[in-house]
Amino acid sequence: MTLHKGAPDNGRQLAGHPVNPFYGEADPVAGMAAAPPRHRLPDGPVAPHTAYQFVHDELMLDGNARLNLATFVTTWMEPQADVLMAECRDKNMIDKDEYPRTAELENRCVAMLADLWHAPDPAAAVGCSTTGSSEACMLAGMALKRRWTLGAPPGGSRGRNGDRYSGAARPNLVMGANVQVCWEKFCTFWEVEARQVPMEGDRYHLDAASAAGLCDENTIGVVAVLGSTFDGSYEPVAGICAALDDLQKRTGLDIPVHVDGASGAMIAPFLDPDLVWDFRLPRVASINTSGHKYGLVYPGVGWALWRDTDALPEELVFHVNYLGGDMPTFALNFSRPGAQVAAQYYTFLRLGRAGFRAVQQATRDVARSMAARIAELGDFRLLTHGDELPVFAFTTADDVTAFDVFDVSRRLKERGWLIPAYAFPPHREDLSVLRVVCRNGFSHDLADLFLADLERLLPELRAQPCPLGRPESVATAFHH
């Protein structure tokens, strides 16, 4: 979660500003004379209508989620899904004894994903819902680390020093520099060395040779990303597994792979069925995805699945009975709403394979069309084309000197479009790009409006004497 500081001195007023008299619940004259304080609890209650109006008015200044081309998360669902979520918002997902049908829907979703991702024995696969892919990645990383600690990675041998590795050894996790920030958090929180392969030239993600080259006896696993946050490209999961197979033949090291499929795991099965990236590869121990991204559910729900119980050490699973019944649980938090799980099952049931294929194909078609039309403008150079994830990244053409990507982002925001501009990680900090994320609900019509606004701004941008400069506050690590 974002960290926030306390209120500044000028924000600690005890009395608020005068308010619209109509905010009074009954009598506009006798109603509230001033707004409640912003940074401390009011002395007493206010009428529900008044409280609603205050909050509603504040939120009007937020951006329009449908025009947010930075976020991967779902911004539109059918009205029936809205009703279903409202009916389940008071159900605690962890309380499986009180809400057994909600728990059953979670179980069915896990089974559907195990089948979708070609688990060799779907009945043996284990998994759970999470608050999102960040938590799912944390859980997958914890499982990898514990397997390494026990000295028995899935399909591997015991440690060199008996049952456990020496406590002096420091575990490491191999990944590309393009990973989502949750993997850096995992390594920091759980004291694992993050071995990141930097970008080089036109290679913007992890490659097989580099991944294998960083592995040693203390490597708990390799993270392969199916859909890079930075540009939407798939990492070569099969190639990485093949390189690790060769490493095992040469050295005896058996390194498991986790596939971070936050986005691609709900795209590739439907649009790229011949791409082998999932449990068809024996070295893939676990996979995560975000139900609230291309799983087409409002935030926040994610999923983490393991090939079988050998890949998820039993000692990480806790059994509690103080809510009634026996509830095995593997999570970083405890209570959370069941609404998103119900919505995920609704979406699986509503669309099926053919429906998901149609929705995702339409989204990819929009992305590819937008990318091609932006390339035709002549002011930009494409890095990706939207033909893997429905996401593409582009930068200014080499001969453009009057403006940069940060200028474009700023000007488009004036029209309501949120499109991130950011610099790439080591060793390509010199490269700054714009990224467009196309989602369900972002239609060809909206794409036309976006491109019309971009074309309308270009003459003014071309007339600038020079770029206005990158904002000091811009975040460059990732935009999710």
C-alpha cells in the first residue's frame, strides 16, 4: 500500500470552510454551517446524505478510470456482476464454514485454472485466491524459498548438508530487471538476494542464457514473466526452462521456475494456444495471475497455483478452526471480501473459453490497430506492437527534438487520458517510453478519440523550442 504522512499544519484546521446550505439534511439554514475537519474525527455525526455528498464531491476530481491507459486492472464489468458483488460484499472469504458456497466457488476457480494451464493432474494441483498478483507472487516466492531451505526443490535432491542448507548461505532469486516491483519487495521482505538481468540493447526482458548464467546452488528459483509490465512482451518461458534443463545436466542443479502470468496467463491460453509456457513444462512449479486484470474482474483478486503438493510445502499451510470447521489457509492476510471470488466465477461461467477468446482477441485487435496508426504518424517509434499482451510501448522518433514522451503524457492528461511516461531500468535508463494498456471496455471508438486528441496536439508539440523536461515527481519503476 502507498505510504502516507500525517496532515500538514495548514491542514489541521478545527473548523472547516462554509458549505452549500443544501447539504443540510432537513433545513438548509439550520443545517451544517461548515464542513467537518479533514484530518481528525468530527466531534459528532453528520447526516448520511451530507457525508455522502462530501465524499462524492472529493472523488469527482479523480481521473476517469475508463480513460486510464496506464492501469492493467479491470475498469468495466456487466451490471449483473455489479449486483452479484454487492450481494457478496459482506461475506468474509476466510470464513469457509459460514460461507461454504463461496468457498466452493473459489475451489472451482482453482480447478478451472489448473485445467486451463495444463496441470498434469488437475486434481493434484493446489491453489488459492489472493488479493492480487502481488500477494500471489509473495506466496509463490515463499514456497520457493522454503523448498530451497528444506533442500528439496520440486523433483530435486536433498541439500548438501543433510536435510537443510547451511544457515550461512544466502538464497537468491533470478529475474529480469523488468519484473513488477512486488518481486523486489519479496526479496527485501524475505531477505533473498535479487539477481536481476539488466536490459541490453533491444532486449527488454529476461533471456534464457542470462537466466541460467546467474543460477547457483543457492538459487531458489527463476521468475519468468508472461507479459512484461514495461512493454507487454512475453519472456521465453520454454527457452528458460530448456536452459535450466541443460544446467541440471551439466551441474546437477535443479532450479524450479515460477511464471508470473499476472496478465499473460489470462491472454495466452485463449489467443496463443500453441505457446508452451505453463505446467506443460515440467520445470514450472507455480503460476500466478491477476483475476482483476485480464481475468476481467474488478480489483482485487489474484490466483496462485502450484503444480502439486510437492511444490507447496505443507508447513506453510495453516489450519485454523476458530471460525468453525477446519480451514487450511495460505495467505499473507486473513479476512477479505468474497465478492471478487464470486465475480471471478461469474466471469468464467459467463464467458467460457470461446467468450474469453472473443473478448481478448477484440482487445488485442484494438492494441495492434492503435500501435500501427501511431507508427504511421512519423513522430514515434514502436518498441512493441500489442501482439502479445494487448499492450504496446513507444518512444519519440530519433529525429524528434522539440518534445519528449513526458511532454506527450502531460498534454494528453489535459484531455483526460492517463498514459504513463517512464524510463526503463538498468542498463537502458536512457530510454523513456509511453505505454498504452488496452482492456475490455476500451473500444475502437475510444481508440479513435484518443488518436484524434494525439494528432490534435502534435502541431503544438512540434512547435516547441525544446522538450519541457521530465517532471521531478514522475515514477519510473512501473505503472500498474
